[in-house]
Amino acid sequence: MNISKEQLDELNAVVTVDIAKEDYSDKVEKILSDYRKNANIPGFRKGHVPMGLVKKQYGKAVLVDEVNKLLQDALNKYLTEEKLDVLGNPLPKEQENFDWDTDNYSFEFELGLAPKFEVNLNGKKAITHYKIVANDEMIDNQIKTIQKQYGKLTPKDAVEKDDLVAGSFANEEKEIDNPFTVSLDKIKGKKNLDKFMGAKIGDVIKLKTKGLFADDHDLISALKINHDEAHDLNIEVTFTVSEINTQELADLDQELFDKLYGAGVIKSVTDLREKIKEDAERQFEQQSEQQLLNAITENVLENTTFDLPNTFLQKWIRATGEQPLTEDEAKDEFEKSEKGLRYQLIEGKIINDNNLQVTFEELKDFAKDLIKGQMAQFGQNSPEDKELEDIAARILSNQEEVKRISEQLMSKKLLNYYKENAKLKIKEVSFDEFIKEVYK
């Protein structure tokens, strides 16, 4: 057997595999011999079928099968030994008038090769790394929400500002008849609020759905409709009052603090504010880091340029697609996937050049940290290491979980690398400012 490579250009090559009769003949003869021993052919005793008949019936199929196995093994071994970085898979070239009745065969494969390039993390401008802070307004709102949640309801005869009003929204044409409790601080506009003021149990209030709630998503719950129906919905509904309550806020005392965080953890309103700020900013950090990862990804894609074997890859897409594709369809598919392929190559180079590969020990430790975080949410703050080891072992026995956790850990390692090597500028913002700037 002989394998040779013709380099067409930096990104394309053709590998030729020449297979001679001596490469496969012994294997084919052995398989046909085994067939002869076990073949059941009418008119012949088992094991006594003439070899000529066996070859006539099975010889071509066995030959083709064994040559193909030999071919694939040899090609894979060659690519590994020569350390060829191939995109997609080798594509067999069409050979007209190929003859299986000869003794020696020659096969050609097109290769698309990965480009050589250097990663450029930095463009002209520094990338903004947002630090989202919980401001006083956000902390105040959170404290008020807690006080409402742990406060008590007192029934009333007539509606006043900030009350909770239970009742049913209805519209006969849209077949809406849904019980709902309205928190008046969520109603939008003085005109709508005025319709509730002074209402008593049994009163029917007529309202327009457009602009009824400060948050449009509340309309979905209030009317029990889907998101598409709620979009720009402008109809008249009635709200029949069935219950009125005023919400007395819970006192900010030690009893409340202990209910929230356990005995003695929080001892003052100042402690509570600091705890709320700390918890909120920990959650914000996840959003900030995901945004940073997205921004650096876009930046590195923009600043790291290289060519791809486009024609080969489009041909490969046509050859490997589940459905037959035209050349134009394959071109469209390639254009859709090109950005992802480029980043995959860039990411792979960063990982290899900087030894960022995930080890099993790192994966296990990372899984244990995730488990600890989840347990802490349920008040289990000091789990024993053996318990963590046992849970981690069960999780890591599931291949899907291993893949998911490995991807999380790799994202973290890449982000740490980017933080150390990319040109960043820190910007402190509130959560609302972050949303406005990032999701304009």
C-alpha cells in the first residue's frame, strides 16, 4: 500500500491511496473460506460448497467491503501520523469507469485543511467590562418587596391607593373570564388608577387593556392569554371586585431577619441592605461576565482574519447533509455556519496554545462547587466532602452532564484568560443602565 499527498494550496490537498492485491487478498480468502464452511446452499452439504461458487456469490461484496475497511483505516492512520488538521472529513473524488475486477486500486480524497493564523484579542478600542452595582433604589425596592411578602392583609370595604384588589377580568367576545388579584402599584396611569379608587365589593370597573399595566407581561397573567395575543391588545374589559385588602408591611425587626437568613445572621437594617446588595451583585456578575464573553468573542472574530477552504466545505456540506442540497443551498448553509466555525478554530487555538484543556480533577472540583452552591440555596451551607464526592460521582457518570459541566468550566477558563490578556475597561453601572447600554 502507498499513500501520497498533493498540496494544491495552503488550504486544499488531495491524498491518493494505492492498494495492491497483496494488501487485501489474504483477508478476503480467509473470509470466503469461513463462508464456505458455514454456507447453506441447496444441493451441497454444509462445508462442501465449491469455492468457485462461493466466490461467484460473495466474492465481489467481500472484496469491496474489505478494501473499504482497509482504505478507511489507512487514511485515518495517515492523517494522524502526518498531523494533518482537517476540516470536515476527507471527500472521495469521483472516478469514472472505476473497475473492481482489477487487482490493484487507486483512490483519491480531497482534503480541506485548517488555516494557520495568530489570534488577535485586541482591536483599537478597549472592551467594556461592566460591573453592575445594586443602587439604593434597587435595595429599597427589594426591602419593600420583602416587607410585603412577610406582611399581613387586612380586609377593607373600599379601595384606596396601594391596596390589593381581587376580582375577575372578563370580555365576552374574547372569551376572557379570569380571576386575578391586582396590586394597584402595578397599574399604569392616573386615569386607570382613579377608576379603582373608592370601588367596593361587587362593583364593576371598565378598563382598556392598552397601557393598563406598567409591565405588559402582567396583562398576560391578568387575562390568561398568550404573549402574541397580549401584544398591542386594545380591547375593553370589565373587572368585578370580589375582595379588597390593604397590605401591612412587616416590621424590619430581628424576627424578620431570622426568617430570611437564619438566627443571628442579620442583626440590623444596615446588615440587611449589605446582604441584599451582596446577593444581587453576585447574580449580576453572571450576566456581566456572559456579556463580556459575548463581547470578546465578537471582538476576536473581527480582529482575527484567515481564509477557509470555502469550496471544499460547501462540497462537504452537500455530501454529508441529511437532505440533498443544491450548490446554492450548500453555499447558504456554509454562510450560516461560517462564523461559528471561525470561532471554533480560534477557541481551539487559544485552548491548545495556552494549555487550557479541562482535566478530570478540575471537572470534579468544579462539579462539587456547583453542588455546594445549589445546596446553599436550600440552607445546607456545610455539606461533608464525602457527600459532595458521592453526588459528583453520580453526576459525572452521565455523559450529557459531563458535556454540560465541561462546557461551563471551559467558558470560565476562557473568560479568565480573556480577562488577563484582553484590553478591558471597567465601567460601573446600575442594572437598568446595563440593560439600556447592552440591549439598546
